Amino acid sequence: MQIFPRFTNAFARASIVGGAALVGFLGFLVYMLQQSPYVTQQRVALEQPVPFSHQHHVAGLGIDCRYCHTSVETSNFAGIPPVSTCMNCHKEIWTNAAMLEPIRASYQSGVAIQWERLHRTPDFVQFNHSIHVAKGIGCVSCHGRIDKMQLTYQAMPMSMQWCLQCHRHPEQFVRPRDKVYDMTWEADDQQALGAQLVKEYRIQSKTNCSVCHY
């Protein structure tokens, strides 16, 4: 004996399909949220004690990355330059600029400026700048066109999925070592050159957990 009308069978099936679709849609929304700048903090220029323009210093004045980030080729960290580096120039130019007062005060007092860090990785992730530079990964691959940034922001998502794109296919990103700091350089044939450099630089396409999590 059937208690409910026959049309309720169709209603039940539609409810199951609709519920599954809703779960899938909610999963998709969560995935998109995780990729959004709201979570990744991409293109968010944090307020800094001194507004520093990479566009002016790199593209305008032609200052090499290594002049300020002195440890990028030898250390895990690129390094934040001490104010003494800033004062090498600003003892002579813009000596009374109001925006540079925190630089002058720090230089005179010896108290370091507390900058807001932009590129953060979790404590369980290890990233070594020197290895990536030595293997021919350009600044632009991770930092974007920083030479065009009036205020510095994080250009890439810094997610594991993003990192694995390069670890799985290094030939798509590697460049000659003398072009690592050249923001405008592009290969005529990236696939051919990349495959050659992967062999020449002995780059291993490693994706096991212990490469970054140790």
C-alpha cells in the first residue's frame, strides 16, 4: 500500500539531485574563495612606515635588486635593507623630504623601522631564495612586475598549487642566470630554452612533501 502520492517519488529524486548540486556548488564557492585575493592577499598594498616606490627606484633610476636585497643570492631570505642603504643616496638627495623622516630618525637612533611583511609563508613551509636564484628563477616569476609598482604588493597567490606549477614544469619558468633580475626579458622560445637550461642547471622536478616541508 502506497501512503504518499506517486508524484512524491519525483519530488524525492529531485531533492536528492538538488541537494547534491547544492553541496557541489557550495564546494565550488569555497574553492573560489580560497583562490580569491581576499584570502591570498594578492594586490593588497599594506600601509608602510615609508611609502617606497619600486617603480621609481628600479625602472626610473635603474637600481639593481641586489643593491638593496644583498642576501638574495646567499641566504634563505632576500633581506630588508637597513636604513644605512637608503641613506647612501638620501644623505645627498631629498635630504629634507617629510616622507623620509622615519628613515632619517631610524638612521640617527639606530632603531630599526618595523616594516609590514607582504610575502608570508606558513611556519611549516621553507622557501630558500638563493636556491631559486641559482637555478635561474627570475624575480618576476614570484614577485610580478615589481618594477611597475608604485606601492609594493604581493602579486602571486603564494599557494601550494601555485608553487607546484613551477616544480612540476620548471622548463616553463627557468631563464638564464644573467637574466634573473631583468624584469622585461622574454625568451624567443621558452620551451626549447627552458628544456636546455633544466639540463644545464641540473634542475630536478621535485614535488614530494619534504622538499618544502621540513
